[in-house]
Amino acid sequence: MEQENVDSKLRSRMALRSAVEEVRQNLKDARKARKEDWELGPLAPKRDLGFNDYGAFKENVRQDWSNYGLHQPNPKVVEQRCAWAGGVKQLNLAPGDRVVIQDGPDKGKIDRIRSVQPQVGTVTLEHRHQAVVQGMFGNPSRPQPMPISIGSVRLVYPITNPETGVTRDVVINQLKAVPPNMQSRNMSLDRWQYGKKWDRLVPGLNVVIPWPQVEVPEFETMAADTVREQVEDRSFYYGLLSPPMPEQVVDELRNKFSKFRTRHEAWYIEKKEAEEALKKGRREAIKSMQTPLDEFHEKNQEARAEAGEPELSEEMLAKIGEFMAKKKSAALENAGAAEVSAAPVPPQDNTNAPSPTAGPQ
């Protein structure tokens, strides 16, 4: 996994380098085109006819490099982009919403959201904010939607004026996420499962903006899938004489190949019995070829096995006790003599004793 991560980073770095080089080349081509337009005048090439790749980007240029971990957007910047729509965690935008563009050449135009990228704070529109992308493998150039910041769009929704009763599109500059009102809105199970689990409210008007219609996905059951009928169907019945769970479950809970296992299948017991019978037949075959000396040793071993462990008589126990008592007394005597010999001699006070060399006084 570490090697794969390193290889992925290397490939991403090389692709990013190629994209930067292409951007530089596009800038050079733009300067050259501007110079040609200025110098050649009416003889300059027609770059707006659509029969060439002038102004077209390649795939590696329009790719979102924030997903490769090379240029992760600042979380504060992403939060600022999504602030008006409720924040990153509870973003009140969904595919199908009508929004108005507030920046760029498409300013003031309304379009629908195709996809939302809350991790980087961008959305992709259906028809607006597109760029011509150069086709690969000889394919012609085609327009592709480019991501646009959420801060550059605003939600558009028709609201009825309670005073005049006129319904018209209103640009909503702020949305807030609130818990769903189950009394005023009928939230179905599909709505909760495949949609948002909160309502979006316009704080100034206290108007709840409904979410776009959600289409429940249709799942196709494959051979390896387990349908609900199979899950809810009871397929195991047990009584007082059967174990409380199938044998397969017991094999999962306990080690099937443990040497401490006590429950075995019938085929395993038959296999072991056949192996034991084979070993017994080999022993009998070897026994039929014994020499007289081998038979003598075998009889002695059988006799010793039948005799069992030797038992000590009372006389033997008494002699063992006397021997142990002698050993113990001899050990105590030796220990006492060693203590006496090792005891230090106390010094004598000879201050008042007469000197051996001094005469009578």
C-alpha cells in the first residue's frame, strides 16, 4: 500500500507538471496569436470558426487536482464558499436546484446544478460555465462543464408574495438547515433514505424551500445477492435433542482443526478408525516376524506392566526412617561444631593483672 501511494503521488506529480507545461504553452500560443492578429490584420487565421483546437484545453488541465492531495483547498476557504448555503456539513444545495451565476462571463444567467462537490466547495452546472476540451485519440473537441465556486452562485426559487399574491423567482442569499417539520411536510421513507434529512429555511422569510424530487434507484438482484424474503425466512428448526445452532456455526465459533476438539463428523471418525486399523495391522505383521529374544523382552514388559508399581513393606520403611534420622542427627552435630568453632573469642581486660616480667612488689 505504501508503494502504491508513492507511485500514485509520482504519477499525479508528473501529470500536474504536464498540465503546468501545457498552460505555459497556451500562454505562449495566446501571445503569438495576439501578435499575428496585430501584425497580419485581415490575413490572420480565423480561430473562432470551430474547425481547429484554438482555445481548447486538454483533460489534464481541466482535471480537479484537489482530489489527489497535491493542492488540498484550505478548509477555511471551503467554509467561506459554503457559508451562505448552511456550511459544508449541512450544505443546502442538491442536484436539480436552479441557481444564478454572480461572477464571470455568465453573470446573471440561470442554470441547474448537475453535481455538488462539498469537499472543495464547488458545483457543476448543466449548460453554463463550460470549456472546450481537446479530445483524446483523435476525437474532436467538445464542451465540458467546469466546476464553479459555491460562493459564486445563489439559489433561485419561486416565492409567492403574501400581499400581492404574485409568484416570481427570488434570489436567495442565505439558507439555514433546520430539523424537518413532520406536521407540515410529509417526509416519506424514500425521501429520508435517499435525500437530505433536514429542511432548508430562508431565515428572513421563514419559508421552507423544498428539496428537488429524488428518484429512488432501482436495484437489480444478482445471483450472489440475498433478498429480504430469504433473510426473513426461517430455515433452521431445532428441538431439545439437537444443538442450539447448526454445525457450521459451531465450526465458525470453535477452531475446526484444534487438537482439543471433541465433536467430529462421521467421515472424520471413519477416516481415523481406518488409519488406526492400518497401524494395528502393521504392528501385527511386524509381531509375526519377531525373534525369540524380542518375544522374551515383550513378555518381560508385559509382566512388569501387570505387576504394577512396586510397594514398600513396613520393614523397608522402618529402615529408611532410621537412615534418615541418622543423617539428620549427624547433620545437626556437624552444624553445632561449626558454630562453636566459628564463634569469636571475647577480649580480656588485663589492666589490673600483674605483668609476667615484673617482680613482686
